[in-house]
Amino acid sequence: MSSITPRKQDAFRTRGQKTALTVAEYAAHRGVRPRAVQRALKQRRIQRGADGLIDPAAADRAWHANTRANRRIGAASAAAPEAEAVLELEAARRRRLLADAARHELEVARLRGEVVSRALAVRAAHGFARALRTACQSWPIKIGPSLAAAFELDVQAVTLYLEDAVRDLLTELAGERVDF
């Protein structure tokens, strides 16, 4: 551990420098305008010495400890509602940007012909289902006589059996729900 106290460190740092500064000199030292130093003096955030000059080391410590921006870092709970509001605003902006980007991607895909409207897809699926139902219903009449002849059975009995089987299958499929 170092045995050098902060006061001694300040003394080493300021060796060869003026130990007390005017308002303008201290403002140049801090990198601020003289008006900011005058305001800090008036608000008693920093102090002048007995000679009316400012000790830069002591004033720097006081400036850091007493300046609102530096205190705000330590008092995060007081600024929490403001910080939350800023975070909520940023989150809303991010969601809006993501939604806009997704909408633009969909528009580009639509223009390329990669996506179709839901209504068009439902109409096409409905039309295909009707055609498939009609084909299935006419299938027993087409295949029944050939099947009956191959197995030497009654044509009408085989056709009726196939029609009943197809009707049961279509009834079962009609009970299924398809969501798009």
C-alpha cells in the first residue's frame, strides 16, 4: 500500500505550479468558461482561499463532489424514473424500426412474387379441395367395374362398397380444421 496521502499527492502534482489561481486561470485549468467557475463559487460548490484565490487541488475535489452531473451517477435511484422513461422510449423506437423493417421485407418479397395474399391462398386451397372431393366421389364408379371383373364379384356391390368407403373418408376429412 502507498503511504502517500491524497494531500501529499496534490502537493507533488502542483510542485512547480502556482498553488492558487484566479477565476480565469482556474477556468482554463478546468477547461470551462470563467462564468462556470463564478457560478460554482456563488453556489458554494467550490471555495476561495483567504487571499481570494482558488486552490486548484481542493477546488477540483469539491467540483467533482458537488457538481450535479457527478452526483447523479451516485444517486441513480433519484434519476431512475427518468432513466426508465428513456429506456421505454428507446424500446418503443426499436420495436417501430423492427416492424418497419419487417414490413419492407414483406413488400419486397411480394414484389418478387415470393409471397401471396392469404385470401388468394385460401381461395386456391378451397378450389383444390373441391376438385379433390369431386375426383374421390367419381373414383368408385370408374374403378368399381374393373375391380369387380378382376376378382369375379358383383359390379354393383363393389361400386357401392367403394362409394361408402370414400364417403366415410371424406366425412372424416371434413371434420378436420385447417388454419392458415
